[in-house]
Amino acid sequence: MIMEQRLTAEERLTLKTGAFGAVFLVSNADPGMLALVRESFAASGAMADASGIVKEALTTGPLPKLPRDSALEIESVVLPALTRAVTILRTKAPSEVGTYREVVLAAADRVAQAHHGVSPEEAVMIERIRAALAQPA
């Protein structure tokens, strides 16, 4: 049996950057001010459903600092953070990998569904997030 290890502050921030960044990417794929409020509530509900080490990582410590200049710059930070987060969890808490993937994808899907259903742009972004989460270590 593999023992789960505590995550460092840097590792928790990586998990948080990936999760919060994924929500941000989906939200920005089809932007709108009214949608932003609904999407924020939808994402927070999915994150609240997390448990264990994943919940600890997503609910403690500072918020991640994401670039704001362009969607490509944001993606260049968030998608690798998602892949690193899975690698971290595979090493330190293998039983939590599925939880992290499920929480991130649920949050992304809830954000997309929150305002008039999933747009084609949001669907593309969710698939990019899913691919980043599926990358092997």
C-alpha cells in the first residue's frame, strides 16, 4: 500500500493553478458579464465537492496568479500546471489523481453549462483541459 504524503505549498499552488486556471480558460472561451457571475458560482460548487488532499490544495493558501495578457499566455501556464498536478498526485497521493481530474472537469463543465449551455469554444477548451489531465507522467 502506498502511503499518501502531504503536499508542499508549491505543489498545492500547482494544483490550484491548474484547477482555477481551467475554470478561467472555459469562462473566457465564451465571455460575458452576466455569465461570469453564474459561472463563478458553478465552479465554486464543483470545487466544494472535492475531498482529501485535493480539497486541501484547492481551499488553502494563496490564490494562483494567472497571466492576463492573452488567452495563449494563460493556456501556456494552466495546461502544463494541470499535467504537473497529475504528476504530483501520482507521486504523492495516487488515490487522489481521479478526484483531481473529476473536480477540474466537473468545474469546467459546470462553468460551460452555467450560461445557455456549452458553446463550441467552451467544448474545445474542455477537451484541451481533458488532454492536459490525461498526459502521462
